[in-house]
Amino acid sequence: MPGLIDVSDSEDEAYPSDDEASDWFSVVDEDEYSYFESSLSNSRDFDEIVNTTATAAAVSNSQTPQSSLRTELFDSGCTTHMTPYRDELENFKEIPPKIFRAANKQDFKAVGKGEMVVEVPNGVDVSELKLTEVLYSPEVGYTLVSIGRLDESGFKFEFGDGKCKIFAPNGEKMGEVAKSSRGLYQNIRDVGQASAATEVLTLDQFHRRMGHISHDIAKKLVSNGFVTGVSLETMPSGDPFFCESCIYAKATRKPVPKSIQGKRAEEFAGKVHSDLWGPAPVSTSSGKKYYITFTDDKTRLTRFQLLRSKDEAFKSYKEFEAWCNTQLGKKVKIFHTDRGGEYLSKEFKSYLKSHGTEQQLTVHDTPQQNGIAERRNRTILERVRALLHS
């Protein structure tokens, strides 16, 4: 996020008084440049040129375009936008050189123009201000933002309490820029910080990057600030959201209907549903090709663990039970599974009985009776297939 700090100008520079004009640069006509060039050594006042403030000298020698700190100066006397940062200009094109002169008689040459986006601090967030017709001059040290040009585009400004508040043409506040100890309205940002960049994504791109989550959840993650560094493009109202990968992943020959057996548990671990999936066609780097899930009936909280073989299911259950006891002070009362051999070993059944846990089993060949665990597996696999497909 852009920081608001003072520019470290050299001590021997002069700074403008309230009576001085506020123009940063004056444009020098190309036909007159040779005349100005030959007259630089003369102690002559260029009355025909609009006066510029003494602080213009600081623009030429404080920061360099290669610095990680980049500064935007907002000024009402500047007649055009100007920047030394070629990498921030879009739709760039070269132009015949334009010569500008600062108050210290130093000339600057603009050799191109384009569009750029300036980030304006807006509370804990930042707003993007798009500038057009921005002149490119590699010889200046800062980006100069012309308040006059923005005013022509309908933007409004309020000055007071050491701040310049900026409002969009529709009246919405875009942000504010603080005045430094030098009397300059400036915004300084560190382009070396990754957190300063905000990537604009479509909802579809963000949906895919987040593992094909619901598009409503995707919007909330960004709007509520749970995900930073990302902004979403606005979708036309009523435009349906469509993801081919999600449809592919959820396609089934025969859907499994929902089936709820009995009353829902009233406390955590009152009833736990479990299912084991595998083998996967490809093992993980550690040789695991199965996974087992434990889903609480009341909260639908699911614990997920990768296994190398089915006979690790018993060990995994004991670890889950220990987690319930230690972290939540709860004991598993009912353990609901299908009739997979991993749950029917003598050792497993004896352990459940000795700990007072009732084992509930589905009827043969009826996975619908283990619907909660089956649905959880299906959700996990849909996400995996969607990621692989996209």
C-alpha cells in the first residue's frame, strides 16, 4: 500500500512561498529552443515563459526512475501530467520532443506519451486514478499529476487540514494525499514491495485459481478483505456464471440421492461418518494413494488424511479420536461407515467396543446410506478433477 512520507530534498534547495506561482514546468516552443539554448549563460529573465516554482529543481535531482520509491506530486499549477517511469505507461507512443523549463533554468525533454494508473490512498485501501495524455520525460525525478487536467475531466478537490481530498466525477471519494513538511501534496510508494501491486482478475480467473470455489464465495473473499492483492472486474448484471471445468467435474452417470438416517446429532462427535477412497491411479511423492475422511454429523467438519494402504484406516481413526478428546474434550459415540473391509477388522471392532463407541454399518451395496461421507468424497474429487482439467 502506498505510504505517506516526506520527500528528502537537499537542504540547499529553495522552496516556494505562498506568493510564488505554483507551475512546475513551462513548455518551450520547439522553434524557440535553439534561442533559449544559446541564451542559457545570460542572466536573463524569460518573461515570455510562465514562471515555475523553485521546487521544480527538486524534481530533477531527488529520486531517480530506477529507485524503488516512486512519488506522485499533485499540483494545481502543473498544466500537464508528466512521468519518468516508462514501465508504468500504457498505450505508449513516441512524440516529437517537447522542451520544458523549470525555475532553476533547467530544461526537460518529453519524448513520448501514454496512459498510466496512479494509486491514491483511501483509508486502509487504495483507489486507482487513471491519467491520460501523460508525457514521458526520463529526465525528471517524480510523476507530476496536474490537478487542472483532472478538474477538466470532472474531478473535484478539497484542501484543508494538510490534505488534498480527491472526488470522482460522480461524487465518490477516491482518496486523499497528505501535505509534506515542504508544502507538497505527495504520495510515495515502494514498488519493491509485492504487497503494493493489485492484480485485476475476472471472476472466472479467480474462481479457477481458488480451486473452483463458489463464485459467491469468491466475491466475498475479495470484498471482505480475506484475499488481498486482487480486485475483480465488474460483471454485467444478470450475466450467468459458467465454468466448463466445474460442469465436467460434476458430471455423473447416476446421481446419488441424499439420504439422512435418523435425527441429526446434537453435539460434536455424537456421530461421525467415515469413508475411504482409492487407490488413485498415481501415487503421491511419498507413496500414498488412498485417503480417508471423518465428518462430524452436527457441524459437517471433515478431517482428511492420506494413506499408503487401506490397513492404515484403523491407525487414522485412533488419531482422529485422540484429536477429538484432546482438542475438544469429546468422545465419538456413533461411528457410521459402509461395510468396507478396512472398518470390519477384528482389531477395529474390538477397539470401538472397548471405548463404548457404537458402530453403524450400511446395508450391502447401498452407498446411499452413507450419503454424508460419500457426498464429502464427491466434493473433494470434483475439486481435484476441476483443477486437473483447467
